Amino acid sequence: MPNSPSDGPRRIRVRRDGPMLVEGPVEVELEDGTTVSSDRFRVALCTCRRSRRFPWCDTSHRARTRDK
């Protein structure tokens, strides 16, 4: 079972201008209360909300233009 007391802490890697990388497997509870899950060893969670597969990152953040 994910997140049982016998599991070690999950590692989350935060990237500027990119997704949060989370060591899996993970379950994500969305704003509407639904839960989505992934059994992959690492998942990328979208932080820019541009992803068509939200909450999973589809690299849509790369298309963003930077302010100069």
C-alpha cells in the first residue's frame, strides 16, 4: 500500500519553470475530489496548468515564452 508507515519518505523534486517530479507510485486527489493514480517509479506533476493531461505533465510548459 502506498504511503504505509513502513515506507520511507517520498522524494519530490521541484524545478523552476517545470514540473514537480515525484517518486512513485502516487495517488493525486484533484480539486473536485476525484483521485488519479500512477504506478510509475517517477511521475511529473504539472505546475503550470497548461497540460492537456493535468495533473500529469505533458511538457506544455516548454512552449511558454519568457518575459524579458
